[in-house]
Amino acid sequence: MINTERGEVALQVGEQSYRLCLTLGALAQLEQRQPGDLGAVELVRLLRLLLQGGGHEVSEAEIAAWPLTPQQAGEAVTRCLKASLQ
């Protein structure tokens, strides 16, 4: 169940539903990264951190193999960040 009070959002990948959540630990890891353009590698890393915050242990290789478009992945990340920082 998604807890919107905690800033969680859902990500549907095929038949599987995942919970994304920005945690303080994930935010700290994001802040340690070099600023720059958000490319595919950074998007996969960010998704892994948000999935981890939602209680899912998924590798970057698994995420990269998901049938998501960059737009779908970006929208999920954006929704999670907006929900977490409101």
C-alpha cells in the first residue's frame, strides 16, 4: 500500500508494482554525486535509490532491463521527488 503522507509513489513495470520513496539516506547519497546533466545512468541510479527507500532491493542492471522508456522513468522520479519534498 502506498503511503502518500510519507511521499511514496507507485511505479508499474509490467505486472509488478513498486513503491518509490525518497529517504534521508537516499537524499544524502544524491547530494554526494557530482552535479551535471541527468543521463540514463544517473536516472537508473536514482530509481535504484528510490526503490530502495520503498523497500525493494533491485540492482541497477535489473532496472536497466525493465521495459521503461526514459520518459516513464523520469516521470516516476519526478512524481516521487515532488511528493517527498512537499
